[in-house]
Amino acid sequence: MRTPLIPLAALALAACATTDPPEREMGAARAMVSQARPIAGNDAPQELAEAQLKLSRAEAAMQRGHYEHARILAQQAEADAKVAWTVAESVRAQRSAAEVQDANRALREEMERKGQ
């Protein structure tokens, strides 16, 4: 019964051993998290924290030699950082739109006062 498991285990170990370190993915994740940090820190802190957590987990997986797991986590960290960036930009755009609406309302009120 154990004989079929030995080749499968050896194959699984060989697959792990031949996986190259995900240097490109790690670099892309680090860069995106770094770029998102100043923009998303205030306006999308949860999304940014998720990206940073996944990047940390990817770094730990890299150090343990779990390259495929590190690759997946790095890709997720990059995607999460992009989400954080996008959410932060959306919050800023909404804030700007509200400021413009407030300014327009104040101008309208001033014009009405002067017109009376």
C-alpha cells in the first residue's frame, strides 16, 4: 500500500524544489505597497494593512523556501495594494466633489443674498 505514495511524495518534493524564487513578484509587491502607503495610509488603512500583511507573509514564505506560496501571497499583496490605492483615490475624489458642491452652494447663497 505504501509503495504508490512514495513516488507521489517524491514528485511533490521535486516540484517544490524546482520552483524558482518569485523575485519579480516580490519586487512588484514591494513597489506597489510602497507606492500605496503614502496615499492609502489615511484614506484606505484597512486595505493597505491587508496588503502589508500579505507582503510580510510572502517574505516569510520566501525565507522558508516556500516559493510557490510566496509567489501567490506576493501577487495578492500587489493586488491588495492596488485596491488600497484605488479606494484612497476614490475617497479623495469624493471629498473633492463634496468640497466643490459646498463651494457652489455657498456661491449660490451669496448671489441670492446680493440679488435681494
